[in-house]
Amino acid sequence: MKSSTRLFRGLGKAKLFSPGWFVLRAFVLTALYALSRAAGLQEYTTFLSGASPDINLSWRTGCTLGLVHLLLHFTFILVVPILLITTALVAAWNNWAPGRDATGPAGQQLPDEIKE
């Protein structure tokens, strides 16, 4: 339990556009999609075919719930893999060329204020 808590704290403090930052975003999007599935919002996507998902809800509420699930579904299918692939590429780049990530346009070293 302590190791997972330490892991999430470390991911939460990750620098912008670091591998940990990408993993945290992918995890959050996956958790939101799992909550959407667990809540049963996939049934409300029937608004796409013009059918009312639930007779006890208004048309607007059903469409909104269906749209939320649809956006989370496409995010899970499209964005999460991109984030994970980017994580692998950034981690490989940082391991392959650790000093090259802080160079300017012509290979000039950037000031320390910009590096951080």
C-alpha cells in the first residue's frame, strides 16, 4: 500500500511533459472511462440512432450522458494509447541522450532558468 501511495505522489509531482506526467494523464482518463462504464452510461449512447435511452429521463439529460460517455470512449481509444506511446518515446529519448533535451535551436545550451 505504501509503495502505491508513493508512486502516485511521485506521478503527481512529475514535471510537465515528462514520462510520469503522460502516465498520470493516461491513468486519469482510464479511470474516468472505467467509472463511466461502471455507471452504465454506455446505454445512453442510443441517442445516436434517435432512440430514447430511458423513458424516465428527459431527452436532453439522456443525450448529455450519452455524449459524456461517447467522448470518454473516444478519449480512451485514441488519446490514452498516444499518451503511453509518447511516454515510451520520451523515456527512450531521455535514456539515449540525457544531455540533449536542454539545447536551443542551433545546439546552444539554454539558460538554467529555461531548463527548469
